[in-house]
Amino acid sequence: MTQVKRAVLAYSGGLDTSIIVPWLIERHGCEVICYCSDVGQGAELDGLEARARAIGASHVVVEDLRLPFVRDFCFPALRAGAVYEGRYLLGTSLARPLIAARQVRCARTVDGDALAHGCTGKGNDQVRFELTYQALAPDLTVIAPWREWDIVSREDALRYAASRGIPVRQTAKDLYSRDANLWHLSHEGGPLEDPAHAPEESMYQLTASPIDHPAKPDRVTVGFEAGTPVALDGRATEPVELVERLNALAGRHGVGRVDLVESRLVGMKSRGAYETPAGTVLHEALDDLCRLTLPHDLLRARAELAPRMADLIYEGRWFSPLRAALQAFADASLACATGEVTVELHCGRAVAVGRTSPCSLYRPDLASFDMTGYDSRHAEGFIRLFGLPLAVAARVGGPAAAAALEAAGLPAAAVELETVEADRG
């Protein structure tokens, strides 16, 4: 076992990290400094410093990182269109590299020689924390208690806490593992471990129950500059306030609930329920604005690269060269994504219903049914060239042409006839 003098623990005040403080002292005989990032957990941080000191921490550092979290992590992922497996908006995945990076900075400041975290040996977060450690501080020792101790369940963890008089908020009746920040609230474990079990309504905390949804829809207009949200309803709004306001407004309508079975990085399937009201609205709005302002090939390339970006973020490779390169493409591609999108919120849905942009590629004179100013004769040559490969394949014949005729309900002999006629011509 590596000798450790001063360990900096990524501390949340929850069950896992609360029992890790005395465990580190007992197991490694080291000083423990608790580091906590405020990324929008809210009331979870109340009394956190006092609780950490009461269980043995020599020092507690709490940083307000709400602005850099939204501005430097959530909004870049939004611009890249990053959605993991088509549904998860990456709330936890986006927070971890920021927390780990600032934890490293804290360790450097206090002359720590080890970094500790409370991630389980089955989860994704251990990878996200430790890849950040490797990218920024490969010389520091990493301590992952869930890979060392003999605690194997949340029930075991609760018993350990009780045996040492450690007060925790979690009980045997509420075994959900939750992660809260400005971008989302996630729920895992407990009843959710049965994928056939529908989420209990009492589990949700950010989004209203269907029986409490407002009878009438609300509309909100989001203003963007180069793909970054900058305004709500025509008023310039700072990132943290913008997300908080959208969370409240969209949450009233139940917007942002996702219940899915996802593919963990470590090779297994897991089930999670997520509440991401503001993120859901912003993704809907920006995607809609992109359709208005980006040419087809650029829109398509962004869509093709978005899952790759989502994978990198999910895997904890925020500080990788590839993530940085894809981000540069995403940001460059959205240089013209400036404008406003109106989103209607109702019955759990967020739907774009109007959009404007000074960079709009939509021209009413071209899109309307009025043919004035448009020479339709140009279409004939375009269609002939565009369809040339189809015509050539039909005249040559062969399996592809036969399959096309069969799909259209025409006899295969037509291929031979057309081929002969073409030869005679």
C-alpha cells in the first residue's frame, strides 16, 4: 500500500464520501482534505463543511463553480449536439471533469500527495475522475475505496456509517443514488434496478407530475449567439440564471424526464432516470435554429459527429485532443447559429414553434408556391443529371435493376426489353 500523507477527497456529503473520510484515516493514516464543487446541488451543500469536519476532515474547500460548469461544459456540449445514445443529456458526465480538475488544483495548492473519490467499481464515474487525474496530474496517487474495502452494497455502507456514528441523509427506505447539478438530476439504484419497474412519481423532484401540469401551454423564446444561449424572452441573461429560469418554467410542465437503459462504459447495461428541463428546451431550440441557418452538408456533419462527442464526454475524455478537435469543429460550424427560437412547453413536451435569424437560409421567395422569379426549366437538367446513375443501372440491367422492378411490381422482362430498345436506339 502506497504511503499517503495528505489525501484530497472529492466530497459531496452523501453516504459514500461521508464514510470514506474516516475510512481513509483508519486505512491510510493520512490527513483528509475534503474538496467540494458547487455545480448547483442546492440544499445538499447546507452544513456540508461542519459535517465534514465532524467526521475527521482537517480542512474543507467549497468552490462555487456554477458559472464555469454551465458556460464551459454544458454549453459547449450543447453546441456540439452531444446526446448519449440519443437520449441522455450528459448531466453527470459533464460535471465530473470539472470537479476532478478543480480537485487536482486543490491538491496542488495544499501540497496533497493523493486524490480520492467515492465512485463505485462498477460505474462510469471512476473512469471520468481518473482519466482527468491522468490528464492533469499523473504523478499523484489515486485512492478508490470502492475498489479496496469490503463494503459491497449501500446497505453495508449504511451499517458502516451507523457503527461509527456518521450522520447521513440516506436511509434503507430510500436507496436511490442521486446526482444533482444545474443541468440535471439523476436517479439510479433502488427500485430502478428492475427495468420492468415503472419509476415512482414520488422519485421525481425537478419535474411536475402529469396531474399537476398547467392546463395551458407556456412559450419561451431563447436567444442564441453562435450557438450559445444568451437571452430569454428578449432579455440578455447570464448562463446560470438562464438555466435556472428554464428549469423552473419547463419543470412546471414536466419537461425533461427520461427513463432509459443505457450502455455503461465499463461494459454493462444500467438503468437511470433523468430530469433535465432546461437542457431539453435548449437542445430543442438550438437544433431547430441549426436547421434554419446551417446548409445541409454542415447540418449533416454536425449530426454525424454529435454521437462521437457524446461518447467522448460519457467516457470521461473531456481533456482528450479528439474532444478538443471536435469541439473546434462544432463551434466553427455554429458561427452563423444566431437568432431566436420560440419553444412551447406543455404536457411534458418542449416543441419549437417559431424561429428567426439574421443568418437564415430560408427565403420565402424561393420556398413559396409562387413561381415568379424562378426558372423551372433549370430543374429538368438537374433531375436528369441527379438521376443519371439510376438510368444507367436500368439500361445495363442485372440484379440491381431486377430488384428495383420487383419492388415496383413490374416484370423482370421489362429490364431486357428496355435494354434491347436502348441498344437499338
